[in-house]
Amino acid sequence: MRLAPASPQHARAIADIYRQAFPESVELFFPRKSAERLLRLLELSFSLLFSWGVQGILVQDEREEIAGYCLYTSSSRAGDRANVPRAAVLLSQIAVRIGPLELLKLLANQLLMAATVRTSKKAPRPQAAIVSVAVLPACQGQGLGTLLLDHVLQELAGQSVGLNVRAGNLPGRRLYASAGFQECGTRRDLLGEWLIMYRPPGAACAPRAGRA
């Protein structure tokens, strides 16, 4: 396995990994979408993230097939990388592919997440964020999530980092805790509870007890 930078041209492969890694989210928001229409919508959504300055790293096998990804952003660099005209085009393409009921559910989910945030008063605003991490189900348990996260945290060295993780995602919680993240709050969406986690600048990684 090797690491490689992610770019907009990888949006479709990233979308397919997301679809396989998080079927419960896909089923909740797009239960009636055909496989191809769903994949195209997710592809456009990840392309939109790239247009707003999100960066990423991929893990590939010896055939250069993508097995996982980690997307992240840094407040010190995202503005310089944003492509607003491209983002506007992508938003218009996404809009025509989302049905009214799907849109209502997505908006309700975002409102719920915003309204249910509960954080510690000691939790400062992070300078960077882990946006999404996923590994193909067939490749999980091989340490690829750890490999991706460690590389990204090296890229973000010296910055505080935030992320959200499902409360029920115990492997993910262990991975982030071992990388120096601390729980600092909660929020909810239509699928349940999220934990808000924060990693202070210069936090050390604990010895890895398992593989993610």
C-alpha cells in the first residue's frame, strides 16, 4: 500500500468508497436513488468539497486502486485553494439531482446538528478539521485508517484539529483517541449521536493498540 495526494479527478472513487463504508447514511437520505445516480450525486458532492479547498490523501494498492481516503481542511490554506466559480457550477449540478423530499431531509439533518451542539467551555475553535475518513469494507482492519490519519496529522503539525465521529463507531473512537484527540462535546443528527473531538497543537500519538 502507498499514499498519494487526492484531487478532484478522484472524486468518483472517493464517492464509491463512501457509499460502501457508510451505507446507513446513504440509505437514510437517498433510499430510492439508483446506484448510478447516487454515485454521480456523491461524486459531485466530493468535487464540491475540493472546489472549496478541501485537501485529501489516498491509500492505494499495488495496482493503484484506491482502498481508502482522508479528506481534511486547514483554515490557513482553504481560502487560497477555493474555486468559487467551479463551486457554483457544481452546486447547480447537485441541485437538479436532489428531489424535494431528499432536500428537506438533508436540511432537517443540518438544522438538527446545529441545534444540538453541546460542547465544553474549554473547547477552542480548531484551526483544521478532518472532514471524512473511510476505507473499503474489504480492506478494513489492515491499519489503513491509521496510516491515513497519521499522514494527515503530520501535514497539519502545529495546528489544532477537530472532527466528528459517530458515538457508536468504537474503532474510529479508539483510532482518534490514540492519535491525541479528546472528546469535547456532542451533537445529534437523524441517525443518532456524534462526538465532537479536538486535538490540541503538538499532541502526541499514543502507542497503537489495534489496527483500523
